[in-house]
Amino acid sequence: MTPPPIKSGETPRKAPKVPPGVQLSESYGEPQGTGGETHQVAGGGVATLTTQQGIPVADDQNSLKQGARGPILMEDFHYREKIFHFDHERIPERVVHARGYGAHGFFELTESLADVTRADVFQRVGERVPAFVRFSTVAGSKGSFDLARDVRGFAVKLYTNEGNWDLVGNNIPVFFIQDPIKFPDMVHAAKPEPDRAFPQAQTAHDNFWDFISLTPESMHMVMWIMSDRTIPRSYRFMEGFGVHTFRLLDAEGNSTFVKFHWKPQLRLQSVVWNEAVKINGADPDFHRRDLWDAIEGGDFPAWDLGVQLFNQEFADQFDFDVLDPTKIIPEEILPVRTIGRLVLDRVVDNFFAETEQVAFCTQNVPPGIDFSNDPLLQGRNFSYLDTQLKRLGSPNFTHLPINAPRCPMAHFQQDGHMAMRNPKGRVNYEPNSWGPQMGGPREDPLRGFRSFAETNPEPKQRLRPESFADHYSQARQFFISQTPIEQKHIGDALVFELSKVERPDIRIRMLSHLLNIDADLAQTVADGLGAALPQPAQAAMPTRDDLDPSPALSIVENGPQGFAGRKLGILVTDGTDADLFDALTEAVTAAGGVFEVVAPKIGGVTLSDGAALAAKHKIDGGPSVLFDAVAVIPSSEGAQLLAGDGPSRDFVSDAFVHCKFIGLSEGGADLMTAAGLGDKLDEACITLAAPGDAPAFIAACAPLRHWQRELMVDLDAKA
Ligand code: HDD
């Protein structure tokens, strides 16, 4: 007798969601992928193992020895080549943003900017160009964990028809420093302390807060990094920003200032700190796995590209300088105009060849886009090109398929390590008199890149302009733009981080800055640290308290509107109601979400109707922190077993403490009681008495968090 089919323990992979007639990014130009071999041979046979020189290998298990027990012979070229190559496999990790994850996709223009720029990528609505995006954390090493409290890099390479455009941004629209000469100090202070080499991927230590508290210009950024922006739920749910003011230039060279914004179509979502700490243990690859699974499951993440366009006259109305990278222009004052979308629809073939070797350079801008005089941007333009030589070892890093433009290229640059594309022919210089056939490329004053013709009569000097002197007003504006729960999280984060700082004077110095931002915040943090408030820090300019809150800066105000793209964890045991399980998975799938089954054993369970259900996680390896909402539907007997199990009780109590929506069968409610929560159930703990309750539960999950619960369960807040 054939055994009954086993139900899947996770949302079955869909065929990619591709509308008829639409091509995936693979088809947008060449070259693509790794440029490597696939090891497949025509006709489906098995490839013969060879050396790098193509010599077929007979024995890859034993080195060549003189006699059975004799020494290895120098003559063994296969052994020597294999070990030699292995010894050189690693390249230097990025000095910052070492840990990252990338994917391919495309950018499509939805509104033309032809009236303000000649950039080819912004001309024709509906036209697509290939894209590669790498997300990253900043401070941690390549092998660190994904949910460090850290800024996320959001680096986009668009392979336009007129050359590569790299918009190397972050998920935060401002930066710590105004002048790039401070970048090495800032990074040194944030990274592990040099004598002890810890803490890894943390800013919660003396050196970081020492530097920050001596650098008032960082205070706006400090508000952002202490907010939940630095613990995003996934790359798919975070914004990206070009940060600097750039210029767009039309054919006549007229300039329009521009700030670039990426807005996730699934809207904003973060985790809470206690959850982040636990996710790092349960799944250090949480963010990269999320991106991989979403794309492989056909749920392609997408962002709208928005622009804020303005001219000099508009810029002049502000007290702050639009060239200062510690400032934003609030969206409520200058709305963000959506002009295109970025879709990631293809994972890499090989992590090293693509994600590790991709080389972003802020200086890569096509004709029609130009730099402003933001000093940080000017400084970055040197650093990125320079660092690629160190990292990739050759000025020919542009020959790597992931870095090569997809448009025609013609130049006289040649030779160097690993040159793969030296031009043919006799001529390698210009001007030359070899004529159009043999003489090679010529510059084109009309088509070519032209810089904005700026005049600047000022003398050379090393100073910070007065227009960069307001360090606190926008920090305050960010803070007052947050909802109360988000303000509480900022206070909690500051208390957590500063409690790891050993020197009291550094903690006190930070409090003196917070007093210039918001007195209540300063008091909350002082209380949390058990410290008395000092005098406010000496400010170069007084804080403006008349700036209006900007709701666009709040994650909660811009949070999810449904369960699409989110994940439900379903805790089951033997005897779980089969109809309820089916109704839940149907409802979550219909809402555009996915599910994963958590069970006492990885071998799965037998449902009430006798059907076998596979598990995705054993309970110890599938804690509720991995999910956006949970359904706890053990049978009553199953619940009794789970009640005696620590990880099972943690599953429900963590979901509760993290303010998640929880669906409960009768057995689920028993488990809540066993976890000591029986009398605390609230309206976000939803009864799943019958299969018919499932759709309403999934619909109720839309906000994803029941924030009112946090104040009830948070001891710090009660004290
Ligand atoms: Fe940077 C990498 C973003 C300031 C120097 N940076 C790097 C990456 C991102 C950013 C996303 C990773 C790119 C990738 O995935 O490969 N950096 C920023 C933003 C900044 C910023 C948004 C401020 C607005 N950076 C900045 C300054 C300097 C650098 C002021 C130096 C003067 N950044 C680098 C670098 C890195 C880098 C050392 C390391 C690896 C790389 O460039 O390719 O050159």
C-alpha cells in the first residue's frame, strides 16, 4: 500500500510571479552571473575532475608519496596546485560593511525626469536597466550576525546604457560626520577596541560613545541609530537613502539638486531589541536567509525610487546647509516624488563571485547626474576606488562580470594584474592619426560626461562652515516625530548601550548632549543609568524647538498594512486539528504571507485526520522570534507535553513579550497558562476554536504588533 502523502511544513515554493510577457532580470544585457563554469557536460554525463590547467585527475584522495609510508613528493603538481589555491582563497574583507548580501534585479522608470536631466536612465518611462543591490551591516566582520544594532548599507548598482551608476546609500538618510577626514576615527571608534578585539559588531562600548560624545555633529545620526531603524525585520522592509544632495544636469548644464529615496513597497518593519538578541542566536543569517527565501519563493522585493528635487533658492530658505550630510529635508516640506521601481528577482549564482567581488564606487555616475560640494561625498569619491584596489588586487576589477558595464566600452587603459580585456590593434593612445577604422575611440563633447560649471571665488582653507553648526535641532525633530513606543525604544537603546560603557564621564557627557535634544529623553536615560543630570553641553547653536514633527520618520506610522511578505509560525503536535491547520495555511497564503511548521520533532507530526505533516523546525531551533506572528495549535494532549518543555514555554512567552499576534487553539491557551500568561491574554491573543476563525486571525495580524502590551510586561517601564 502506498503511504499517504506528507503535507509540507512550509509554504511550498511558487513559480516566480512573472506577469505574461515580462522577462526576469537575467535577460537584461550581458555579462551576467559569475562568469564561472557550471561543471555540467553536454548530454548529462559527469565531468572529469581536472587541475586548473585542464589536466585530468586520476586520484584526488591521496597525495603522491615515495612508498606507502614515505614523504610527499615535490613532483605532486596536483597536490601543490590545490593547496596553493586554497591558501589564497581569501581576499581582504571590506574595511566597513564587511558583512553583506546581494541580489540581482532591475530598475524601471515610471515617471520621466527628462525635463531636468539628460541621464539616459531617467528618460523613457517603462524602460528597464539591470541592477545589483548589496545590503550590509557596517561595523561587524564578514562572519558576524545579521541583527547587530547597526546602520544597514543599501548599495545599488544600475547598469545603465551610459555606464554604471552606483548609488551607495544607507537605510538612514544622515551620517555621523560632516567631513571625511574624520571617517577613519569614527570607524576605529565603532569597531572592536584594538587591544582586546571586542566587542564584535556592537557600538555598546567605551570607544564608540567616547568619540560620539566628543562629536556633537553626530547627534542627529545617534537618534536614528538608537531607534528601531537599526534592527530591521528584513532588508525587504527598510528604506534606502542616497544621503547626500546630488545634482541632476540637463543638456544645457542647468542644475537641479536631488536627494534619492528607496521606499519598500511592503512598508517599514523592525524587530524589538530583545528579539534581535535572540534572533542572532537562533539564526545569525536571518536577513540573508529572508532575502534568499523571498526571491526563491517568487515573492520579489520591490522599492519605489523617490526624488526630492529643489533649486538653490529653495535651499537658501533653510538655516541648515543642504550640503551638510547630517541634515534631511523633511518630506512634509518637500514631498518625495516616485519616479521608478527597483525589483530584486534573482539570487546570485555564486556568493563570492558576485556579492563579495561587487565593487561600488560613489564616483560612478553617468552623464546627467553630478556631485554636489557635500564634503563627505567628495571624500567618498576617493575612498571607494582606492579600497577596491586593496580588496580586489588589481585596477582591472572592472573586468569582473559583476562590475563590468553592460553598455559598450572603449578606452586605452591596458595591462595590469589579471587583464582580461586588452583592446586589439596597434593603437593605444590618443590623439592619433590612424583614422577612424584603426585609431580607436574619440571623446564626444556632446554625449560625454560634463561636470556642473560651478564658480567658487573663496580661498583655500580648513574650516567648518557656520551653516553646518546646528547639531541638535534635527535630532530633536527626529525624536518628536516618533510615536510614544518608538520614543521609549530610543530611551531603552541609549540606556542599554551606555550601560555597557565603563567610564562614567563618557555616560555623563552623552547625557549633556541629550539635554540639548529633549529634556524628557535625557531624564529617562539618566534614570535608566542611575545617574544625575549634568549641565547641557555647550552648543554651537541653540536647538530650535519650533520644527514640526515629520510623521514620515516613524516606522510605526509607515508600518505594514497586511500580512503580505510576512511569516507565520505554526506550533503543532500530534493530534493537531487538521482542518484548523489547513484553514490557517490557506488564509496566510491568500494574504500573500508564508508559514513554517514548528513541531516537537523534525520528523513532523500526525494530524487529527491521520495525515502526516512535515516540520520545518524542531521547537528548540524554531523559536517564535523567527516569525511575524504565531499560531499555537497543539492538541490538548500535545499541550500537556509541551507544558513541561522550556523552549515550548519560551515560544509563547517570547511571542507575548514581543507584542506579537498569537492565535490559540484550546491546547494553545493551555500552553499560555503553563507559561504563566493565562490571566494576561489580551485582544491580540486570538482564539482559534474552529477553522472558520483562521481568516479573521490572519486579517487581525496586519499591524503585526500589539504595542500596548509592551508597557504591561516591561519591568523597566513599570519601575
Ligand atoms: Fe562608505 C563601503 C555607505 C561614508 C568609505 N559605504 C560602503 C558601503 C556602503 C557605504 C553601503 C558598502 C558597499 C558594498 O556593499 O560593497 N558610506 C556609506 C554612506 C556614507 C558613507 C551612506 C555616508 C553618507 N564611506 C563613507 C566615507 C568614507 C567611506 C565618508 C571614506 C572617506 N565605504 C567606504 C569604503 C568602503 C565603504 C572604505 C568599504 C568597502 C568599500 O568601500 O567598497 O571605501
